[in-house]
Amino acid sequence: MTRTRWIAAAEAVVALVAIAMSVWFWNQGVQPARTPVLVEGQPPIEVTMYDGARVTTSIVMMAAAGLAVVDALRRVLTRRP
């Protein structure tokens, strides 16, 4: 394999790791919560709480994975003399 192919393979591995980390950060940043009963006879309110830093990190990691995939494809599909 040429140097370009090795770099493309490394970028593919980086993309897979970034996707896995992105999913982990997203799952850590989105948490369901239940409020106590405020009015007698009414069910508790279920809400979703978001941790902005973790959700943002997840989005950035997914964008980085996308860029790594695009660059890896460019390296593989581009013909150089």
C-alpha cells in the first residue's frame, strides 16, 4: 500500500472512533428527568435535560468524523500521476 492509502486507512479509523465518542457524548448529554407531583391527582411531569457542553462536543465529533471520511475518500479516489 502506498503512503496515501495508509493515511486514508488511518483517517477511516479516526472517523470510527470519533463516531463512537460522539454517540457516547450524546448519550451522556441527554438525560430524562421526572418532576415530583405538584398538583394532587396529576401525573409527574417528564422532561429531558440537556448538557450543552456534551451535546456540543458530540456535534463537533460527528463533524470531525465527516471531514475525515471525506478526506479519506478523496485520497482513495484521486488519481495522481
